[in-house]
Amino acid sequence: MSYKGYELPELIQGKLIKRYKRFLADVELENGEIVIAHCANSGSMRGCATPGAPVWLSMSDNPKRKLKFTWELIQTKDSMIGVNTQVPNRLVKAAIENGTVDELKEYTRVKPEVKTSEHTRLDLLLENDTGKRCYVEIKNCTLVEEGVAMFPDAVTTRGQKHLDELVRLKREGYEAVIFYLIQRMDAKTFTPAAMIDKVYAEKLKNARENGVEIITRDTRIDTRYIRLRDAIPVCL
């Protein structure tokens, strides 16, 4: 990771055959070999798991890993898409630390994976030199239809709980942020996917009404870097 963005490992190109059992994907490499890749994405991946599409995999030589390949990118007719859900936390954390998220520039310390209640953890705790605190939950967004980015792509009771926790923390006097990282380049606006998870959409609207800040960023993606780009207007 650097100020340039998330630096991808060396990638191997192939063609997606199918994604199945949530965490597995069959990929045909350019040399004709068919491999099984780990899919680090528990969502439905609606619109970004089309058989036959070009994909890029990273490879690990860790002997303890069951699968040596990880699915990182897919190319659709509209955009390159980052499908690895481990990327957003790393990218957003580094961007905040490097002062490239304007809304959060006042914070000088970043702590990941913070327990905020008995059964809840949030992605980041930010602090500044005066002791001001801001809690941040980061969500990976890959669902875009007709220029509209939407989250979630499957019902998420865990995501609903995170919104409730952010509202609670805001009421206790802390700053609270829900950060949507759109891992693709074709979004014009962002909205919650009410047609998929109506409860989540209602809770997001309630969160903003209670002072939780919504931050969005799309990305610029190539086979070397995933970089933060622009804020996307939010429509609730």
C-alpha cells in the first residue's frame, strides 16, 4: 500500500467459467489450464460474475493455503471491477492516514477493527490531537445498474447492525461515518438497494437523519493499482 493507492500483486489473466459456493470460482487461464480460485466476496456479486468475462487472479506460494489463486478483478462491458472485499479496508485506511480523504483530514491516528460493544466491531477508530473520536464502517460496493451504485447486493443483517451501532455512537457524542467504496468506474450516483434489502435502506436513511455521515468514493482501477477517485452523490 502507498499513497498511490492499493498496489495489486502480480496478476494472471484468465476467463471466468463460473462462480459457485460463494467462495469459489473456476477460471480458464490463457494457457488453457482450468484452476479454482478463492473468491473473497460473500455477496451475490450481481452483475460482476458473468461467465466468459476476462478476470485477473493473484497467486500465493503460501503452502498453508488450500487454494493458491485469488480472484481480484473482472472486466465487464462498462467497467473494470475489483471483487476482493479485503481491498476496501486497506485502501480507505491508508488513504485516511495519508490525508487524501478530505472529510476526515482532521484525524491523525487510525486504529483498525475496534470493538464498540459486546457483539459489534467497526472497521476504524479515528482520533485527533484534541481527543475527538470518529468511528468508521467501510462497505464494498460493486453493484451498479444504469449508472447507479447500490448497496447491499444481498440482504445483510450484519450491515443493518452496523448502522444501528453508528447511530448509537453518534447519540453518545462521537462522530460516525459509513464509507461506501465503489470498486468500479461507471457509477454516477449512490443509493441503498431497497429492492434487495428494504430494512437496510430504511436504516441508512435513519442513520443520516441522526447525524451519521455518508461518504462515497468511486475508484480508478487497472491491473496495477486500485485508487480512490471521486465522491459520488447520495440519493436516499
